[in-house]
Amino acid sequence: MAVVRSKNISPSWSDVKTALLDFDRAGLRGLVQDLYTASKDNQAFLHARLGLGQDHLQPFKSSISRWISPDLMKGQPISVSKAKKAIADYKKAIGRPAGMAELSIFYCEEAFGFLESCSMDDEKYFAALIHMYGRSLEIVSSLPPTERSTYLERLGRLRSRGRNVGWVVEEELNSLWHDAVDEQQGE
């Protein structure tokens, strides 16, 4: 049944594939059910991958909001890495370019909302926001021209919100915007 390995070596995907060969259809279904019930992240992944539910992006958006724009009155911590993980999880589950554009722009919108509602001076948070804005522009630029306009409008509005948060956010977003827009117009 199970492959015995040395205690010093971690199991790999190859080991998992070999172990799965011992499962029949019912056993495999039971394993997937156990994974499904183990965490909300697994549920969101399976719903997105299998095309279930009305809004595949909502669980990922909820996670982004929770971590990039926490309720400080409830003592919730900020975690840029966990917010970015939600986008990475969506990419692994289904990774449609329009969904990736939506989630990356949503991340920026939530970050700006958070920054505008509280006073914070965290260089890493600002740097992550600027990086995600640039990533959003890259993703949107890769979409077919007919799908870009709504996303570009939202990114344009975000750029103007940069002046409200200080640091060098507005200048950086303007630079990223002009590089991307000028490149698109040059095509």
C-alpha cells in the first residue's frame, strides 16, 4: 500500500501519485471530501476549479480584504503575504486572466481604502501596493484590447488616490501607468 521512505526525506508529489494508485473511485472521492471539509481554502479552490457557484472570486476577495484591510478595532493583524496568497491560490485553482486582473486590482482598491481610513506609515505595505499595481497593469495589458477598458478605468482611479496616502505612492503609480499606457499606445 503506502511507500515507506527514509525518515530524513520528505514525501514528494511522486509519492502521493504512487499512493493514489491504491485508491478506488469511492476512496478517491472520500479523500477529496476530506480535503474539502478540512479548510475553506480547499473549498474555494475546488469551487473555482470545478466551476461551482455564482461568484468564483468571492472567497478569494474575502481573504484579500481580511488580510490587506483588517479590522484594527478587533485587533486583526495585517498580512500582505496572506492577501497575496489568495491571488496565488486563485491562479493555481483556475487562473483566468480576467479573474487575475480583478483580484489584483481589488487588492489595490482594498489597500487604498485601508490607507485612507487610518494613518499608517509602513514602507513594506506601500511597496507591496505599488508592486501589485504594477502587476495589475501587466495582467490587464495581456488581456485582449476589448477587455481592458473597465480595468484601466479602475487603475486610473486608483492612481489618483495615490496622492491621499503620502510616501511616494502617487509618483510610482504614475510612472508605472505611463510606462504601461505608452507601451500599449505604441503598439
